[in-house]
Amino acid sequence: MNYNKINNLLGWFCAILATLVYVVTAERTTSWWDCGEFIASAYKMQIVHQPGAPLFLMIQNVFSNLAMGDRTQIAFWMNVGSAVCSGLTIMFLFWSITALGRKLFVGKADRTLAVPNNYVVSIMGAGLVGALAYAFTDTFWFSAVESEVYAMSSLCTAVVFWAILKWEARADEAGADKWLVLIAYVMGLSIGVHLLNLLVIPAIALLIYFRRSAQVTTKGAIKALLIGVVILGFILWGVIQYLIKFAAYTDLFFVNTLGLGFGTGVTFFALLVIGGLLYGVWYSIKKIKPILNIALISLGFIIFGYSSFVMILVRAKANPTLNNSDPDNAFTFLSYLNREQYGDEPLFKGKYFDARPTDFFDAGKVYRKDKDKYVVAKKKTEYAYDRETIFPRIYSEKGGHPRFYRDYLGLGETEKPTFADNLKFFFGYQIGHMYARYFMWNFVGRQNDVQGHGSLTEGNWISGIKPIDNMLVGGQYDLPTSEKENPSRNTYFFLPLLLGLIGAYWHFGKNQKDALVVFLLFFFTGLAIVLYLNQTPLQPRERDYAYAGSFYAFSIWIGLGVLALREFFTKKLNAKVAGLAATGIGLLAAPVLLASQNWDDHDRSEKFLARDMAKNYLESCAPNAILFSYGDNDTYPLWYVQEVEGFRTDVRVVNLSLLSSDWYMRQMLEKVNDADALPINIDPEKFKDGVRDVIYYQDMQIPGYVNISDLLNIMLSDNQQNMAQLQSGEYVNLLPTKKFQLPINKEAVMANKVVPKDWEESITDTMQWDYSLNYVSRAELSMMAILVNNNWERPIYFTTTTPDENNLGLGKYLVSEGFAMRLMPVETDLNPEEYGAISDTAEIYSSIINKYQWGNIGQSKYLDPDSYRYISLYVSSIFGETAQALLSEDKKEDARKVVLNAYENMPKKTYQMSEPMSYTPLVDAMYKVGEKGIAQEVVRRNIKFIAENLRYYMAVAQTKSNHETRNIRMGLSGLVRLQQVVNSHNDTELKPELEKLVNEFSFMMQQ
């Protein structure tokens, strides 16, 4: 069998093997974060969050058809779509490694040169080791088994890098430049998936220079690299942004100046671009200008691939259920592509986080589409600050960022940060924590999968070599059982890293040019992203997926490490045996080790909680309800179960973080599926973009509480008498008081069965509360309008995870109905306080026994932090409070069933320090219903977890700074609360154990 056949077969073998592994370990339904949105949008061809991924959605829609009409299987088949893309990525990586290895042995990139037989085994071994090593890395495997863009983006990167190596091997042949056109087209297509693929361009530019140049020089290489960077910038800004920007402003001219219809300017500009490209190609042929010809053809194919975004415009016009940003015209589409809702990070110049504005100036206009023309909605404002710097890294004043900067840099409360602090944060946090840590996760080992924010016990890299790990994070000789048995504790003993470093060193020694190309791929898909993203601290989740391309590049060197080992072994062994030995060692040191360590925490086939949690939210709502959610992990699974599985589509899900946008508020005025429009009843002209974007609170010293309807009228008024005048002379709406009240129509409340029958006597005449914010966005404006107009006809709920500050301050009127809190005009302090207020115990009991599903968390071999963080909610609010309420109603047998249901469905292990305290109402109920045995089992498990982890923290603190204050505090609180429960039931078996532990850690309680 010849070399090419072996190469092709083994490449496909890698693809099939990897794909099978991914399919077996793939999530069977939706997962957390963006997946629910992507699955729902791909299924119905809808619009996802900025900047969109239209090609990804269209391809995933194809995979959805494999469900054969079973809507419960659509998510799985879309996950399979990612698995297939990931498997193909491994195939192209194999072929890229073998192409580089072949070139090393035959002397140059020429496909006509035969490979000596004694090198074939080694080259194929290098491809197998490198490709399969990457297949089983932590980051890539995670993305391979869920419906997210990163698997398909990795495939685009792999195809492009493979294609440039194919061009290199054929560069002297006629028609070889078709490979460059293919690369351009794939890059254009990749824009419709994710932009990460474009970062390959500098490496491609350098490889083309090396292949085409008769004499390679340092100056020429630098020039080629700079050209590659310029091309990258041209595509990122010139093609992706400015093409649309020019089209938008052309449309502005055609509509506002010439009086033509919307879209005529865009059409004219598109024809102008197409005509210009065609003329340029014709001119390049006529004048025999090959470089211009290939450049224009490639640009044309990039734009052609980029045209997948037409899907966004077409579907936005159709106004689908999920229509993020409603990009149905040139300017909203431009805003959508530019991710304007997320803001910008300063790259070259900016302020320090403690800087104060000294001046402001206009930075452009924001246009919106009105009836027959574009109008200026508002002006962008930029500020000058008293303290600015080049290369700003510590710039954010939002949230807890200033506090984090000061703690991380050791700055006092009033101490001014310096440029040295700026660099310290860049190297220590942005590079060290937000890149190097991820790199080491993939090739050295991972402590656990808890998100790391600087703690020594969460989210760090480790190796499995105890002395080294103890020096890095401490406490490795005192690990608790929970860490020893943690599936996400993966240790590779530096072996993949060492193999890759050996491969890189050997590669630079053998072929500096190719090694430099791989290094550029490694740099631009890794550290260059760090520079570009300029990430703030306290990210909502780990961001390792952004650097998968860098790990891909390093895996090439892992493969070439086999060739380095082979060369070393040939000093003692014959070439064939040396190749086999090197391959065997490489397979054991990288793919086999990685697969064996990573399998248990990457097997997501038993996880269902994201789907079940969403269903539980909806099952907690009465028919035709309005359900307010807030975060991604609340909302996206809800969108999935409604849009894909068609579950409880009568409930109108409203995301509060999106409701502050004019487009989302406008969509709430329309019926969706089986859910009616929200009773907002505000003229869209009063909240369109640039109108009432935000209304600030100004205390007007109004005595007492004010009807919310009057406040709404003031904020919606266009009368200057109801406004405040700014120093600029501009009049703006205001919120004059935070004292809100809502008169209650008791007949309507009772007619619509808002409160249980037993509570009707407690219905208040007027709800009064203090507003929770210092401003009113469209979200709060909408909620106020709903309160005024709804008249209790539709039930109003908030998810239990919605932050208190986002419910208008209505917390005392929110009553638990399972997984959702229902708004009731009854003071909750009239109800039992010990374990919370529950409106209808019988209904929640029925839901627990008959409706609620628990995502298989009790039987799943592995739970991720996004899943197990809900255990505290389950055992406390759902099971514990319900059991206590049933006991207070003298329904002991029902309480016993709830207790046993909890024991059956909840995990038999403890995951985090917040859990033990959450168990106390449930444990108390266990004792009360006579289930002393399971109560003792739960208590022993939790106190063992607390004790082992507190000792672990003490061991860490012997050599490291203590960063575990919060966990220690929660652990001690849990210990004390469990002791109180045990003592209250006079459990003579557990009392001595708990007393001993409390005494052991009493010194911590005094600190």
C-alpha cells in the first residue's frame, strides 16, 4: 500500500474514532449557556445574540432533520453535528501533521517526491499521536459534545491550515492557486460561524513567502508577516465591518436625500462592489497581473462566503420568536455585527479604573429606522479622563472589578495604580490566569472544574506530581475525599507538555521555517487573542474555548515529538523499531493518558438538568403566566424547551437583561406561540431607540407612597413640567420617588385565583414597597406597566435565581410556587417564616411527586458546577421547605414522601460548602417523619465533607495565603446549623461527633 493510501485511511480512522467517542459522550439534550439559544434558533431559523452565526445555524438545522420528527431528539442530533465537525477537525489535523512530517524527511514540500518506507511508520505515528492527543484534550472535547460554534470553528481552522499545506506541496504546478481560493472561501464561510479562523492568516502569509521566495531573508519574513497582519485587519474591519458600514451610509443617502425606499442604497452598493470586483478581475487578466488576480478572486470568495449573513436579514424581516437585536435594516444590522450591545474594550489607549472623566465629546451618531427615513436616535459620547495610559489593562470600573484590581495588585483603597500595575495585571492575570492556566489544563493537568478566581483550591492547573503541585497550590498531602474522587481532577504528569516541547525544539532545529509558521499559528490563536480581548476579571465562566486554536497548534508539535523520539532511538535501534517505539510511547504519553483521565468528566451522556430545570420552571407556573428570568442559564434552556420541544408554550418567558432593549420590549407587544402579548400598553414611539433609554431617579421629596400608575405617567410624559432640565438645557424624564404603591382590586385577585383560598382574608388593600434601583430602564418600565395594566388577569412569576435588585423591590410580595416565585398582593410575613413562604403546599407536593424532574443528578456519574450548584436550591427551597410546610399542616405522610423523594433523587455526595447548611430544613424534616437513618446518613456525609475540606484549607494556609474565607464561613455555618438540628432531636449517636468537630474548628469561628 502506498503512502497516500495509508495517509488517507489513517486520517479517516482518526475522524471516525474521534467522532464515535464524541457521539457516545455527547449530551443527550440541551446544555447550559448558549446551547439552548443556538439549538432553538437553528431549529426555527431564528436570530441569536450578536454577532450571529448564520452558517452554523443553517448546518445545524440540517442535522436536526436526523431526529426524524422527534422533537425531543433534535438537541442530541445537533450535538452530533458538533461531534462530526470535531471528528473532521481531527482528520485534517492528522493530515497537517503528516504533511509537515513528510516534508522533514523528503526535504521539501513536493508531492511528487516519494517517502522512503522506513519513514512511513514514524510519520503516521506522529499524525496519530498529535491528532488523537488534541481529540482528547480538555477544552476541545468539551466543545465537541454540545451544540456550540467552537467545534465548527475549529473545523474551519483545520481545513484552512491543511489547505495551505496542500497548496505548498503543489505550488509549482499549474492551477495550484485554486487552493488559495479555497482558503479564502472557507475563511468567508467561517465568518458565519466564528471569527477565530481568521487568525490563521499571518501564518499563511509567512508560509506563502517561504514557498514563493527565491531567497528568504529576515527582512522579507517580517514584511510577509506584516502583510498577513494587514490582511487580517482588512478582513476583520474592512470586509466584515466597513463593507456593511459603507452600505448603511449609502442607504442613508438614498433614503434621506434621494427619497428612495429602504434598502435601495444597500442594493446599489452591493451591485457596485460586485461590479468593481468583476471589473478588477477582468482588468487583472487583460493586463496579466496574477497577484492582483488572485487577490481579487480571493476577496470575492471571502465576500461570497460572508454572504451567509443574508440569512440574518431575511429571517429578521420574518420577525421570528427569537429575534435578537431585530437587525432588519442596514443600521441595526451594522450594530449587530459590531456587537455594540456589549461595548468595546480599549486596546491601545485608555483610562485606569479609578480615573475620573474631565471632558466629553461626540463620537458619532446612532441612526434608527423610522417611518420613511433614518433619523438620529442618539449620539455616541466618549470621555477624556484625568488618568490615562497606553496599553490599558486595568480599565473597568464596573461591578466588582475595581475591588478585584486592588486586591490582585495589593493596592490600598486610595492608592493610584501605575503602569507597572497595569503590566502586572496583564502578565499575571490576563496571560497567566486567563491563558497559561488554560494551556496547562490541556497538557499538564487540571485541579477541578470549579471556576477559578484566584483561590488555591479551585480551577488551577496541577500535574499529579505531589511535590510540584504542593509547591504551587499547597495542601496536596491533605486532600479531602471529595477532591481525590473528583472526576474533573485530571493529571497528566507533564507528559503531553514535554512531548510537545520536545517536538517544538526538534522542529525548530530541523526546519526553522515550518516551525515558525506553526509558532505563528500558536501565537495568533493564543496570546494575540489575549491582547485583543483585554478581558476584565470575574468573567461569568471560564473562557478556555477561545484559545482552542492555540492548543491545536501545540498538538502539531506533540505529533512531531514522535519524530524527535524516533531520531533519538535510532542511535540504538533500527529505523523501523525506533519508529514503532516512538509511536507507542507517544500514544501512551498523550492520547491514551488524556483519554483515560478526561473520559469521566467529559462523558455528558447522563446529564439532563438544563432541560429539566427549564421544565420545572414552567411547570411551576399557572396557565398563561408571565415568567421573568434574568441570566443565560435561566433563559436559554427555557427558550429551548418551548421553541424545540413545544413544552408549556402558554407561558411568556421574559428575559429582564434583554428587556432594557427597545427591540425586545417591542417584541413583547406581540403574541408568541400560545402566549399572549404582554399587557404593557405603551406606544412604541415612547420607548424606541434613543427615547427613554434610561430614566434616572431624582428625589423630589414627595411625601408618602405614590401610585405606580402616576409614576408611569410622569416617566412617559412629554410635558416639560414633568421633566428635569439638565445643565445643557435638555429636558429629560425622571423618577421622582422610590416609594411605590399599587391599589389592589380584591375582586379581580379572587376572581383570577391569584392567592390560595385560605389567604383571601389577608389580601392587602394596597401594595407598598421601596423601589430597588437608582434608575429605570425599559425593563423596569415594562414591569411597572404590566403591574398597572394586568389587573391580576395573568399570573406573574420570577425565576428563583433572579437577583433581588431586578424585581423592582417586590421581594416581600413574592411567594414560592416551586421553582418560581409568584407575585401576590399578600405580605409574606403573614406566612410561616422559618423555612419560607409557600402558597399552595398541596400543589407543590403534587409537582414534586408527579411533575418535577431532577436531571438525573442523583445517578449521574459526573456533575458539572453549573448543574450541582442547584442542589442547594433543591434540598432547601423545594424539598426542605415543602416538607416543613406539610408538617405544619399535619400532613406527616406527605412530608415523608417528599423526604424520601429527595433522598432518592439527590446525589449521595456533597459537592460544595454551601450544601450542608442548605440541607438543614430537609434533615430536620427527616427526623420529624421518622426517617432517622437517612437523616444520619445525610448529616455524616455533610460533616465529613466540611471537616475534610476545612483541614484541607488549613493545610493550604500553612504555606500559602488564605483565599478560602467564604468557603470556611459557609462550612462553619453548615456545621453549626446541622449541630442545632441534631441537638434539637437529641440524636445521641451524632451529638458527640458534631460536638467534637465544632470544638476542633472553634478557633476558626472566633476569627
